[in-house]
Amino acid sequence: MVIDTLTVKDFRNYAAQTVRFSTGLNVLAGANAQGKTNLLEAVYLCCVGRSPRTVRDKDLIRRGREEGRVLTEAVKRDGKTAVEVRLSKSENKRIAVNSLPISRIGELMGAINCVFFSPDELKIVKESPSDRRRFLDTDICQMSKTYFYLLNRYNKILTQRNRLLKGGDGGALHSTLPVWDEQLADAGAKIIVTRRKFIDKLKPLVKQEHSFLTGGAEDIDLEYEGIAGADTAAAKANFLKALSDNMKRDVKHGFTGEGPHKDDFAVRLSGVDLRAFGSQGQQRTAALSLKLAELEIFAGEIGEYPVLLLDDVLSELDLSRQKQLLERIQKVQTILTCTHLELKPPEAVFYAVSEGTVEISSKKQR
Ligand SMILES: Nc1ncnc2c1ncn2[C@@H]1O[C@H](COP(=O)(O)OP(=O)(O)OP(=O)(O)O)[C@@H](O)[C@H]1O
Ligand SMILES: [Mg+2]
């Protein structure tokens, strides 16, 4: 799929702006703090329903304004799709797909798909398990509404179970806990199995991407870490056992200590755990490989490539890796931000971003 136009109104530092993108490589260039990342954020908002940078939707509205708006128009294999997000200081955001308002954010999933990479994504490899879970969940949600609703259900049940645990070791606990355990294990097992399958698919693709970026110098591997179980029945049985084995501890802590909300995945380079021992450069390249592998997963699942959003990525790579990356992304519509670009791919369209305005600075040479 390709994004045809992006329109922002009173969004971040933009008053009103429409940008038409080319189907290939689009380079948004400009000095710091001009509004480059803001445009990627606007596209992401229409794909995922939230900002990659903040959970406070109101921060997205231009300072001093009451309302903001973003419209992303895409062309997919099966026709055009438009997603509009209306932001308001006084009420929740409203989203419409092809002019039809949606009542639940799950309905947005898959309308327009993107893969977003920014220097911040380094935390997929470097930071806490929750960052890696977010990586898995954001992706799987974009491909499956069912998974999105499943995660919501799981989190609701988990909240209920934790509330019960916090209430202490009373009679109500022992009679009610098994009911919640059953429900939690049921939803949890489906999440575990889906994530594990996703990692299995991701693994060979990440290996390929990583080998390409590093010229074959490093061998990367992934492994899901969590409740065991190859199928839902096995995962459910194991999860139920873990819940009952750890019941005393859970009651003491007032919190459920086992389950997909605690799971993680290991990233290893030639057998060494990258999470703990990787150099900054290795972690960055691994995170990029994960994102590039995501493109292929999407292509396999939905039959076309999502749009690739690359925020400030090239500045962090040496020239040979920059070249490799630019070659790699040729078959995907890419919107890339940078302050300056040493390599100037002739097939790219360049946009100058300055103080919340965007102008085409050079057209693709055909
Ligand atoms: N709600 C808002 N209203 C008005 N301006 C905002 C708002 N939120 C952010 N900004 C402004 O947007 C600018 C930052 O934009 P953005 O993050 O897109 O910069 P950038 O071009 O990507 O810069 P860099 O190269 O440093 O990453 C800042 O000047 C900031 O003050
Ligand atoms: Mg930026």
C-alpha cells in the first residue's frame, strides 16, 4: 500500500499542510525542531490510533488551539482508504475510516499499515521486557483485530484478578480466584501461542535482514521467553499450573507474577544476549533488522507492503550500512526524515521542512 496524501491541521507545529507523497522514497529534510518527526507521527496516528511518542493525545493539538485534525489517504490493492483522526482538547479523539466513524479503536487495525523506526526503537533491544512486548503486540494488532480484542480482554481479567489479590487472603479469594484463573489462562494461552508463532515467523527474516545490513558479519537469533506450550491447550495447562503454584506469592504481592504480561523475548548475536551485552551499534542494527523483518511479515500476511516510516535513522549508520539500507527499502514506499543526506538517491523525492511548512525541493528524476 502507499500513502498518497497527508493533511494536517492544527497538529503539533503545523497550522495547515497537505503533502503528496511519491510511491518510492520520500525524504523529509530540515534543521532540528522544524516538524519532520511530527509528520511521521501524524501518519502513525492514522495507522495505529495513537502517537508513537506520547499517550496524551491533547499534546498533539497545536498550542493555543482547541482542535486538531489529521487525514491520511492511502491506496491499497483493493482500493482507496482514508483515515481521519480528529483531536479535541475537551473530548476524546474521534476516528473515521472512509468517512465512517468507528466506535472502537480495534476497528482501525489494518486500515492503513505502517512500520515505524526511530532512534527510540533501540529500546526494543535495549530496555525492559515491556518494550519488547509492545513491539510484538503493536505488530500483531495491526494484522489482527482478534488479537487486539484478545489483549484487551486479557488485561481486563488481569486487573480483576489483581484487585481480588489485593483484597487479601479472605474467603472470597479462594472461592472466586479459580474462576478468574480459568478466564485468564484461556485468553493468556491464545496470546502466548500467537506471539510465539509470530516470533517463529520473524526469526528467519530477521536473520536475513541482519546478515544483509552487516555484510554477513553477525548471526542474530530470537527466542520467546514465557509460559511454555506449543499449542493453546498446553499453554493453558502450563499457565494454570503457574498460577496455582504461585498463588501464595501473588496474594502477598497483590499482583499476578506470571503470564503474557510478564513475557519477553531474547535477542542473541552469535549466542550472546544482546539485551545485556550488545554494543550500541549492534543493538541499533538489530532493532533495524527487526523492523525490516516486520515489513516482510506484513507483506506475507496482508499481501502487500506497509508504508515504512524511518525517523532519523541514516545519521546513525555508517555510509556502507546507509547504502545497504537504501537498497533494501527500494520495493517499499518509505518516508524518511533527516537533517542532511550524504547519499542522494536519484529516485527519491526531497521535501524541505521548515517551521511547520513542507515544500517539495526536488522531484524524482525519471
Ligand atoms: N502541540 C504543539 N504545538 C505547537 N508546536 C509543537 C507542539 N508539539 C511540538 N511542537 C513543536 O514541534 C517542533 C518539533 O518538531 P519535530 O519533533 O517534528 O522536529 P524535527 O524536525 O523532527 O526535529 P529533529 O531533527 O530535532 O528531530 C518543536 O519546535 C516543538 O516545539
Ligand atoms: Mg525528529
